[in-house]
Amino acid sequence: MRVHFWSFLLSEEGTPIASADINVRLTVSDDPAYVYTSETGATETNTLPQATTDANGYFEFWVGDINETYGYTVPQKFKLAWFKAGVADGYIDNVDILPIGARFVTETISVWTASAADHYADVTHDLETLYPLVQLYDSTTSEMISASTIEAISTTVTRVWTPSAGGNVDVSIVG
């Protein structure tokens, strides 16, 4: 999938800046980013500038996600720089172009650690959050079950506590 990015480049007075060069770079490395000139087809390019504003100051490009040969993964951020001799230059760094939608991990827990009256299991994930949504589903009984406690061990490990530890429990974590 390609993500469409578009904008207008305007002067401080609000006048469109036509024929300005738009450079798209990767934020951390400052390497030129691969972009596409259309939603489908078209060849990718990382040759600067990747876009130029039209008479209305408008420019657009598409960035590929991980399904594209030259795509990027979240949380890749971009730096947009513009230049027109004698008129304007500048940049915006750390631009989110790729959507940061909800991500989830599901793990089946069959072995629980006993501790006092409850049982717990640690679920490792790459969601980078201390406060994910957690759901437990007992695949043996086909019922949702309640966690007695949900504990953040780190931004990548969530500990789930239950009163009993029977059967296989699917733990889904959304963040």
C-alpha cells in the first residue's frame, strides 16, 4: 500500500510558491527517501528533489509501506525540505507519513506461573506502550475470561494475572 502525502507551500504572506523543489529525506539518517509519483504503477525515486510545486504551491507524492520494494515501516519519520532560489527555503523534520494505527499481538498461554492465589504469564510484544488493551479468551471453553490484574513490566512486556490457570488462554494485546 502507498500512503499519499500532499501539501501546499506558501510564503509568509500566504502566496503560493510555484516551482519550488521538495526534498524528502529519512529523519535519522538524512538519506534521500524513496517516493512514488502516483498511487499505483510509477517508478520509485530517491533522486533529489523528488517533487516540485505547481503554480498553486501544491505538491504530492506517495510513500510505500512494507509491502512495497522500497517501502518503509512504522515508525519511520521523514524530513521535508524545500528550496526556491531567492524566494524561500526551509524544512520540517520528524514528519509522520505512514499511518500509526492500532497494532496487536496474540499469544496462546498454556503454562502459567503460580504465585499465591493467582497465576501469571508474561507476554512479550513490540507495541512500545505501558498501557495496552488486554483481552483473554479461553479456547477450551470458548469464553472470554477476566484478568485479575494487568501489570506493565516494560513497554514490551505485559504481565497478565488470572485466578485460575486451566486450559489454553489466548492473550490479545492491542496498543
